[in-house]
Amino acid sequence: MPPEPQTANPILSESQIADLKLAASKMSGSTRRAFQADMSRKYCAGNARQTERCFGWGREGVQLGLGGTAQRHGLRGCAGGVLWPEALGGNPAGSGSRLAGAGGST
């Protein structure tokens, strides 16, 4: 007799998995990917393939939510790999911060 197939996630019941899938279906975009990544970290050790098997979510979206190689958008990409404060000389308001000299010295 062949061995019984293992469940995708022994921690969660089928009902709990269905609830998480329903919750994700009500979200969109980065909110959904962040939720899927959180569930992947919590229940699947951050493994996108295991998350795909367990929840039926697309592996690519989970990888993106986990901060995978698909990060192509956002400010970091626009600033040439440098966060915007460093790109502006370390001061988000530009040069010459008034806060630095707020002690009253002239």
C-alpha cells in the first residue's frame, strides 16, 4: 500500500488555510504581497515554493513580497541604489538644515 500523502502544512487546518486564502483574495497589490510574505515567514519558513503548495498563491508574488530578486520599482531604484537622504547629502530637505543649528549658536 502506498504511503499517505503529507499535508502541505501540518500546523494549519484546511479551514484555517481557506480563511487565509480568503483574506488574501480581499487584498490587492503590495498589501496582498506583504500579507502573503508574512504568512510565508510564519507558516512556511519563508519558502515561496512551500507557500505556493500550501496556499495556492503564486510563487512570484510571494517572492516579491519577501523582498526577492523582482524588486525593480521604488525610490531606491530611482536614486541609483542610494537611499534618498544620502542622495541629497544626508538631509531630506536639501542642504543647510536649520535643525542642526537650533542650539542658538551663530
